Amino acid sequence: MALLDQITSASNYKPKMNVYTIVVLTSGDKHKTDILINDFKPRKLDHSTVSETEHKIVYLCPKYVNDKTPEPYQEWLRLINDSLDEHIEETDYQNDTIQKIFPLIEKNTISPQDAARMIDEYSDEQYLSDECHKAMREGLKEGVKEGLKEGLKEGLKEGLKEGLKEGLKEGLKEGLKQEKIENAKAMITEGLDGSLISKITGISEQELQNL
């Protein structure tokens, strides 16, 4: 991170420095290259360039270090690659800066046997945790499935019950209406007065005229 001094105007906003972003690809990449450099060159929409702080992204991939890798980078890349398994032979490195780093690194006093046991224990705990989550997911899935099944069953049962109830109700109502009509027709045939028939059957005199 770079800190800039206070500036007096926009025209003076140009720090005398280069900015580098270093990305370490420990597992390799599709280009299979030890070092890649991406130069940022700010430009306007008309493609003309502007003068700005130089910024480069440097991709380092220790997995692909080789004899053609420039010497200043080669030893550092080998160090990064060796550090991945947490076992570094310090005498293999001659760079003074690298040698100054070694005393600052916290030493790992865990034996390979203890490390293997810890990995096994972690794997067992992870397995149990995964199985527990799996069981919870399966239980939730079955619970929802059974809930939907029971809900559908109860819904159909209640629907049939209500349908039958409404059907009987409507059928009885229609039957009574039809019976009144038949009785009214019979009374008309016998020559009874319309107002009397209407009073007995509940059918209006206007409806009687349409029978």
C-alpha cells in the first residue's frame, strides 16, 4: 500500500513510484508459465494513453520454475514451492535476504507422525460432520415429502367430504323445487286460483304463468 504526500493541485498528482501487485499461483495455471507480467496502461475512450502511476501485476507460479527462470526470481520461486509442504532445507538457499527471513519464521515442532495423526483425526471429524449434515438433509427431505403426502391426503378427504355435503344439499334443494313445480302444475290442472297456488307452493304468479 502506498501513501501519497498531500498535493496542492490535480496537476501535481503523480507520485514518483511504481506499483506492483504480486499474485502467487501455488497450484499452477493453464499457461504453465513461471512468471507472467500484466502492464496496466490507462487510456481514454479514443484509445489515447495518459501519464499515470505505473502499475504492474506479476503472476508467480513456483510449480513451473526451471533453468531458464531468471536467477533473481529462481531462488525465491523455489523457496515458495518448498514452503508448501512446510519442510525447507535452509542450506539450499544462498540469497542473503532469504537467509534473514528464516529466523523470523515460526518453526513447526510437530513430527510427521503427529501431523499424520492430526490429519486423520481431522478427516474423521470432517467425515462425521458431513454425515451428520447429510442425515439432516435427508431427514428434512423425507419430512417435507411425508408432510406433502399427508397434506394432499387430508385435502382430498376434506374435499370429497365437502363436495358430497354440497352435492346432497344442492340435490335436496333442487328436488324440493321440482316437487313444488309438479304440485303447482297439478293445482293448475285442477283449476285452482293462481294466487292460492302461489301462496301454497311459494312460486310467484308470474312463474306460474310460465309452467
